[in-house]
Amino acid sequence: MKLSISTGYLEQRFGFEKALEMIKEAGFDALDYNLVSWCGTEAEILASPAVGMSRDEMREHFTKKYEYANSIGLEFGQTHAIYGAPAFFNHRELFDRVTRDNIYQTHLLHCHHTVIHPIATPDRKYEADYEACHAMNLEFFRSLIPDLEKYDVKLAIEPMWQVLNNNICPTVCSHPEEILQFIDELGSEHFCSCPDLGHFALTGADTGDTVGGALRKLGKTVEIIHAHEVEKNEDRHTKPFTYGTMDWADIAVALRDIGYNGNFNFEVGGNYFKNYPDALVPEALRHLAAIGRGILGE
């Protein structure tokens, strides 16, 4: 199994080429490339990299990124498209355009998976507003099928969470069964699941699912993953074993149980790296890679 890591924080801090050099030297094989960050306003969408580019400019820009990564032996295993419910609801036309551009950009990186968050309506806490939220996401996902087919990209559905009374609670796709329902109803080979292991840990007390149990339910639909540690009520996105809230041994067994052979991807960023001086970030990366190999028993 190949080791992968998200690029967003490291690229912002060190630049694209330097970040990739450190990732490769630390022992990683693949990249989870952040195309756009969370967006709430039109200004935030327009400020995101590559949003204002023409398709020709995108082709040149992302082809150069692919060629550099390929030259040092790294592959793009997944990308992360635009996300943010406020942007979706308030700037839908622009949000949809950027999402379609992100699918095209994924193709330009010779990548076949992009993570696109399901959208939670403001009232979708626990099972409230389930029907309206479900119908809205089906419409949104179906609208992307022509682009997914054209560019040979799979949309990976991720479990989400909401906040109620200052506590994290389940929302759209917190139950693995809802992800499976979406994939079934969409009826296209261009959809799969991206279990965010930390998100399942945060909502598991309410849904009754362990992280390993959620993986086993999703089974063969799992084609990429987001691995990271969380605190009891905080989505920390940091290295495993930081808080002791997750059973990594069972997670490793569950991945074997479902025959998973995709990348083991760490969705880890600033919460882990930000306090390290520049000179020690490479060592922090090597430590994370060693943890990954240890979890996988390699």
C-alpha cells in the first residue's frame, strides 16, 4: 500500500516544489492535492488558486505540476475539490463552475479520484431535514456525472459532521449506510466512498459505528481514505496516537478485511506541522511516514 499526504498546508508554507521534495524524501509515494480550500464567500472562491484561469491556462498550469511530481517519483492519488456550504447556497452558479473545473484539473494531474463534500443543509443535524438534504445532494452529484465521465474521474463521497450546542453531531453521510445509499441511487461507476476516519470517530458515539466497523460496512466502495487523529470533540487533523481516541490496530485489520489496496493517505496539515521550525518539518514528515508504515505493519 502506498503512503500519501495532503499538500495544502505544506505547499502554502514552502511552495509547491519544495513541499513535494520534502514529501518524497520523507518516504511518501503519493499526494492528496488540495485544489481549493473551504469557501464561504464569493471573494474567498475567487481568491482560490486557478479559479480565474481559462481552460488553456489550467492545462499549462496543472500539466507542469504533474510533470514535476512525476519527475521525482510522486503520483497524485486524489484531489480535494471546493467545499463550504455557505458558498454552495449563496453562490451556487460559481460553486458549480469551480467544482467542474476541479474535476478537469484532477484529470490534468493524471488523477482519477476527487473528494467532493456532500452539502449539509443548516438544519441537517442528526436525521433532521434528511429528505430535503438527500434530494439536494442527489441533484448536485448527478449534475456532475457528465464531467466525471468525460474526464474519467471518480467522485469520492466523504462522511461529514455538524455542530449542535457546541458539540459535534452526525449530519449528512455520518452513517456509512447513507454513503452506500447515495452510491446505489446514483447508479454510476464514477462514485465511490472516501471514509474520513477521524470524522467517523467524532460521530461514532451517536451512530453506533466504530471506525473499523464503518470501513467494513463501506467495503469495496472504499477507494481512497482520509487518515488522521481527532480529539473527543475537535476535528484536529493531526498525526495518529496524539489523543488516543482511535483504534488504529482495528483500522488496519478492517482495511485488510475489505481488501483495500488504495493509498493510505494522511489528511494532516497545520495542526501537526505549524509549530515545527522549518528545519524540523522534514523530520516531522519522516516521523509521520514511519507511523503510517507501522500502522500498516510494513
